[in-house]
Amino acid sequence: MIEALNFGLAMLILGLAIWTVIAGSTFTAAVAFVAYGMVLALVWVQLDGIDVALMEAAIGGGLTGAMLILAAGRLRDTEAASGAERPGLPIRIVAGVVAACLTAALAAAVLALPHPAPTLAHATAGNLAATGVGNPITGVLMAFRAMDTLLEAIVVLFTVIGVWSLAPDRVWGGRPGRLHRVDPDSILAYLARVLPPIGIIVAVYIFWIGADLPGGKFQGASILAAMWMLAVMAGLADAPPISRTWVRLGLVGGPVVFIAIGAAGVATAGGFLAYPDGLAKPLIKVIEFALLPSLALALALILAGAPERPAR
């Protein structure tokens, strides 16, 4: 039964991937990508990777899918004209050959791996107790791969800056996205009043248990950002001007705390992002407390888009 389920999920993922590539319209491809992300989250659940499944559903299928759908809506007027410009047969043949060669190279690399494959899993498991963290995903990301986690937070920050850079000079420093006006008696407005309090509680809970159970800052921040954007899309709130000081401090606050604790480790534990004995878990929680609002703010502003309106 389990083998049949896994085979069905594998075929469904393959079909959705092919549909995403060959879809005739940008909107259809974006919808297929969202479905692909949701099914991929189910695969991670099947593999007992609950943390990864939450991230795939929130970021891979949710946030990224929403951004692609918004982009498809804005490209609708020019899509017909660009679709008529099809590449010639030689270019399509070359593209197909290159894709086939890359696929063959990846397959050869995977098949050439030794069996069993080299792994640091045993060494990591043997030293995980020193962090005091019960969730192995959190322990690995915040202790053994803390530099990767720091760079991920910085990449999200630079993504916000990249989105802002698309704003025309006349509205620089203004409010991101368009002003949403929705019927106050609509179902969207009703959901925007009912869901955010529940979503905030769920987000805080997922964040709080992240040190010992599946969850964490990225998952909690994704839910907080989704609740905020739901209120914005329902017209119950508005995105703040990007020139506001609290917005910019909120964005950089988490990464700055992360870097500061990492730098302190040079003097107290002999290395950057190293934790003194007995203080690993408290310092990890401090970093995650600082990153939660920064990530939630960054994800929401990425989805809101570039500034389109003056500050007033």
C-alpha cells in the first residue's frame, strides 16, 4: 500500500513538473507550480521531513506560487504578443540537446555515488545533545550549519532590496503594491477578520516548539506574513511606506543579532557562530526570537512587491 502511494506521488510530481514546463500560458504554469509544491510537501511528510514539508508548503508552493500568479496577472496584456515570437527549429534542437545532456550528467553523478553514501549523520547525532535542542533540524541549522542559516536570512533581506529596486524614482520610499478595495461584507473581508487571530496563535506555537519539535522561525514567519497579507488584500490594512525607520530596522534587526552573537562566539567559544558550553540553546532561542519578526516582515514585503504609491 505504501509503495503504491509513493509511486502515485512520484508520477503525480513528474506529471505536474511536465505540465509546468509545457503549459500554454503563464497563469496555467504558475498554478501548476503551486500544485507541484503542495504535492512535494506531501512527499516530505511521507519521508518524515515535517520541517521541510512546512517550508515547502509555505515558501515553495505558497509564497513563490503567489508571486508567480501575481506576475502572470501583470504579464497578461503582453503575453499574447510574446507568445507569438517562437524560437526557430535549430534553437529548439540545441536547447533539447543541452537539457538531455544535463539530465544524463545528473543521472550519472547520482549513480556514481558510493554505497553507502558518505554521511556526517552519525557524527552530528552524537554531538547534537551538546546543543540542548531536541529538534534535530533546528540543531543542525542553528549549530552545525549556522553559517548557511545566516546567509539564508541575509538572502531574504537582499531579495526585499531587489524588489524595492524595481520601483520608479517618483514613488521611491512609498507604499508597496496596489491599494486593495474590497466589499467589507465580502467573504474575503470576513476571512481577513476571523483567520488572523487564529493564524497568529498557530504561528507563535509553531515557532515556540521549533527547538524541540517540527517547526521554527521560518515556518512561523511564513504564517505571520500570510495573515498580514490577507488583511492587506481584504482592504483592512495597508502596507507601510518603505521609508519608515521601523520597517528598515525590523528588516535588519534579526540578521544583526545573528551576526552579533556569531561574532561574540569568537571571543567566548573560539570561533564565529560557536556557542559557549551550556549556552547553546538560550542563544539559539535569542537568534530565532530576533529572526522571526524580520523574516515575517521581509516575506510580506516581498509578496507586496515594489513601491507603487507615494507614502501619503
